[in-house]
Amino acid sequence: MTDTPQQPALRLQGIVKTFPGVRALDGVDFEVMPGEVHALLGENGAGKSTLMKVLAGMYQPDEGQIMIAERPVRMTTPIEAKAQGVVLIHQELSLVPEMSAAENIYLGELPLKSLGRVDWTTLFDRSNAILKRLNCKFRGEVTVANLSIANQQMVEIARALTVDARVVVFDEPTASLTDSEKVVLFDIINDLKARGVGIVYISHRMDEIFTLSDRITVLRDGAYRGTLTTADTNEDEVTRLMIGRSLDLSRDVNPPKLGDTVLEVRGLSCAPLFENVSFAVRAGEVLGFYGLVGAGRTEIAETLFGLRSPDSGEILVDGAPVQISSPQSAISLGISLVPENRKEQGLVLQMSCRDNITLPQVQDLTSGPFVSSGAEMEIYEQYREKLEIKSPSWRQTVGVLSGGNQQKIVIGKWLSMKPRVLIVDEPTRGIDVGSKSEIHNLLRELAAQGYAVIVISSEMPEVLRVSDRIVAMYHGRIMREFSADDVTEDSLVQAISGIRAENAA
């Protein structure tokens, strides 16, 4: 007696999707089996999110077919897709901030009593049971606007557990999660897998892909490039499929040419976020800050940029004490900040590439009552060429660019202000492996040109690759400082876990 071959939980055949001037998907095939984690990889703009939006009923394909259990279906809305057992957990949060977590979890399908009234007791009971399963420390009654980004992501994930899903799509689910929250998420994924649910997992984090997935499918330029069994492949083979070449991820072995100390911090404190922080960065140097979420790294950057006021300590530029009371005063001292969340804090998504780059200095580009378009174009072209920004036109709105090109726009905006210190917070979050390598090379090149660069990152390979020195933080304190020559992964992990050098020894 032979076993009946297992049918795919989901199959996409020949999917084509075209937008004005762009063929986003070019006859893509993809399938996921019950109880399988199937990773979908590709550079930013390769078509991954577009394909999943077709699956979730947010876009209608121009050609091709969606099959569930070998039965053709047509998804016209996300609610219809959910009714078919397909749930998409978005990369970009799609929550209603003014509503409670419970209302967001059951949005569109609130439990009702007679006369169409919401059954609040049932709603909160069900929601709190799901949040407890996710080990969340908040309840369904809390308003989403009062939650951290990480907790908002957990609300998004909780939506997938409200239905008897056939397929759950996770699109960059860990971008805002702490390490402990990631462990909970991975447990949930493995639980769904054990119950026969097909998982589509989209991520730029290769360690996650190789930990979780059974198979890997790669898209490039909107086209299918191949499917690999995870156990039989490696990161280099996947990267070649994604970008068409191998990456050189080695460090520059040449020692940096360091200039004078540009920025120095002495005993800086801002309770309860960080305390007694001291460090210095020189021209031509990349200083990395590494630590867990909540270690105080971003808050230090915000203080240096005038977004927070310190309780004590001093900041020195070129050896002279300075007061930084606002971003304007930071900019006047030659300090610029590329923020952690580029879409909410670094860009105006509806504006053009040119206007985003020139935005901080638009008042200086006026001719009478008008902004000089010639001056704006000169600045834009200079940094488009310098940073190799890929955009069809300066008029292109930045919201439709890939993550890597969006990040280059933000960096270009602040470089155009001629800073001496460039602080970059999470420089490659949500960026594909090819663009990530470009950003890393760019940061090293900027240091070589004489900039003092501070890089804040939650990714150990990143901070090890780009930094000349690394500051390890734990609970608002600097635990250790390493040079690129004496740092090891073990010593770095110990330091950000609160283990001091003498205890580690």
C-alpha cells in the first residue's frame, strides 16, 4: 500500500502583476506544503511583498492562479483570504492606534450579542487568552497607541491565531522584536507547523531563515529564480541566487587613518535611560554601539542630537564643551542623526527623492519667495551619484523605493548638511543582503573621507564588520570597549549580558 502524495496547502501558478511602468511579478510560481516553513527571499523590490499581497487579496493578479488544496480560488479582499484560511502578518503595521489591542486582533470579526452590539466580555477573554499564549505582558484592553512598536508587532501576530489557518505569512516579523520575543515567535511558528499549518516566512535575516525554514524560494527582479532545500544549501548559494553574484563580507584589513577627536562625551546621564556614559570618536573612525533592545544606545544618540536633555555630564566638540538643546543646535555643531525608523522619522514618504534630500536646508535654497529648483537639483544629483541611489527620476516618491535606496536617501539628506559626526541608528534594518553590503561599504568609505561615524546596531555581524572600536552596553551602562583587533563574539555577548571583563576572565 503506497502513501497518497501530500497536496500543497497553497500553490501560486504563473502570477503576473504589473504597475504603471513596472512588471512587479513576471509569471511567479510558489507553493507551501502543510506543516512546512517555506522561506521567500529576494532583494528589496524583488516582488516578495507584492506576491504575498496578491495571495492575501490586497492586489488582484493580472495573470495566473491561486490554488488552495488544489482548488482554484479568487481572493478579492483580505477578509475573503482569511475566510479561506490565509493570514498575512504585515511588515508594515496595519493596526488602528485609537482602538484597543483586542479590537485590533478581531478587527472585522468582533464577537456580537443581540442587536449587533459588541460582546466585550467575550472579546477581551478571547484576546487575553491569545496574548497570554504569546507571553505578552499587556492585556487586550490597552489602547494600541500606548504600546511599544515591539508590542504592536505582537498584536499583529496575535491576529493569525484567531482563525483556523491553512497558511500564515510572516513578512519580516522580527524587525521590531527583542531576542526574548523572537523566541516566543519561533515557538509559535513551530507550534503552527506541528498542527499542519503552512508557513511562508519572509526575512532578510539569514540566521532566522536557516533556523526555521524547510525550503527556500528566491525571487529576483520579479521573477522566480529557484527553490532550495534548506538543509542542502548555504548562505553563499542563496545570496548568489538573490543578487546574481557572491558578496565579499570581509573587513578592510588596512588600519584607518585617524584624525583628531571630534566628539567626546564625559559622564553623560539621562535617568533612567542611561548613566555615566563616556566615550570619544575621532575623524576617520567608525565607532560601533552594540547591545540588547533597551540598553540605551538610541537614547544616547537622541541626546547627542538634541532630542533629549541630559541630567548631568558634558559633551565636547573639538575639545570645547557645548550645549545641545535641539536638533538645530546639533546640526550647527556638525552632528547629524540617521534615525532607527527611516519611514516614520527619516523620510516624508509622499515627497520626491529630491525634496527629501534637500528638506533640512530648504530655507537656505530660497530665491525670493521661491525655492531654487536648480540648487535643489544640484544637491540631489551630487548625492544620487555619490551614494548610487537607484530611482527612475528625482520626481519618484520615496515611499515606493526599496529599503536600501530609502536608507541612502536619508543618509544623503544628512550628508548634504556637511556634518562632521554622522550617527546612524540601525543602518540596515529591513534591508536585503545586497543593499546591506552596499550600506556597510558606504559607512567605511565615509570614515575614510574623514567623517566621524557612530553606528548603532542590534546585529553582531554588522557591528563587527564596520566598526574600528565597539562600545558594548547593558541596561544604560557601558560595560566594555573593544578594538576591532581584540573583540570576539563571545566577549561581546558576555559584555551585553552584563558580565564585566574581570568577571568573564
